[in-house]
Amino acid sequence: MTGPESEVESGAESERDERRATSRRCIATGEVLPKKRLIRFVVGPDNMLVPDLEERLPGRGLWVSADRAALDRAAAKGLFSRAARATVRIPDGLTDRVEALLAQRLVRQIGLARRAGKAVAGYEKVRSWLQNGTAVVLLAAVDGAEDGRGKLRALAGGLPVLEVLRVDEMGEVFGRDRAVHIAIARGGLAERILTESARLVGLRRFDLAKPSPGTASGMAPGSAPGSAVAAGRNGT
């Protein structure tokens, strides 16, 4: 029998199914969160834990909040082994390695935006995009001069202002030593940059006295310390 009640029930079930498909439970906090706020790990053939930021590696996914304290707790308390129901080897410096990988991913996304004509750097170019409404996201280097950052933040109005990368990381996108400001135009890449920034900020140590592990000086772009890269997707 069909009718208004069955249609409501069907709609509610569909919504629940969608939430289950796009959400996972953090093994450290027990919270059910959208996948874009979590980091997926899998266990490799040698029982070594592998970060799977692309969410493509085969195997059962072990999900942890994109939060340094949550990841540290999961590694220290044996929560990966408990969730996997097997002994899992944790690579040294896991949290710092994941931070570095997230920084690389964000830099690559901004690089894609630059090549698509959707990103500009430099005070004057960024100011122009903010003034004419082209920019929808503003990035400001965490170690950039505060006066310039403050002026552009004021121009940004209600736009998202991301302060998570260093001047050398932002400069890498444009083939220069440093960049303090980057503006991103509307499009799918802007959404991805927002998502990657939110994940990185939860892991990042804002210690400006030493080079970030996500920069070219710390590791080559695209490398994945302690992890394997595989195409295809299998498992959750």
C-alpha cells in the first residue's frame, strides 16, 4: 500500500542510507562524522598501518577524526588493532606523517586551481580579485606579515579565510620562494581546497620556528612516507 505515510518513511530511509554512505565512525572518539572530516587508514600486507587520503586503497577502512589528539590517541592506545581485530604496526611519527601528506594534498589542489586559471598570488592580484568579486576563498600564510594579511582579510568580508599553510608552501604552487596571499575563484576546486584545509588544520602544528614537513624541503611533492599508493577501490 502506498500513500503519504509510506512516502515519508521511504524518504527517511533514503536520508539514513545517504548518511551511512557519506559518514563513518571515528575509532578514537566514537563520533559519527562526514567522511570529509575523517582520515581513512588501511592495514597493509605487512600489517603496517597506511594512511589512505584518496580513500582508494583496498581493505577495510579504519577511520579517525582529522584531529591531532584523536590520531595520537588511536596510535597510543592500540585502537587501530582493536578496530582491525588484528595486530597493527604503527609507523613512527604517524601523526606528523599524516600532517605532511595533508599539506601536500592541499598544495596540489591549489596548484590545480592555478593551472586552471582559478588561483592568483601576490597582494595586488589578490586584492583585485577580492574587489571585483572573482575570489571566493582567500589563503593567507600563517607566517606572513600581519599588516598585509589584515588588510586583505578586511576586503574578504564574509569569504572563507584559510590560514594553515606557510609562505614557502604557498610559494611552491607558483614556482617562487614565498607567497603570502592566494585567492581562489569559484568552482569545484575551491570546495576541495576548503575541505583539505579543514582536515589539515586539525593536524597541523603551527610551529613557525622549523620547516613544515609538507614543504619541498621536507619531502618531494607526491611522495608518501610509510605508505603505498594503489589505484582502484575496494572495501569501505
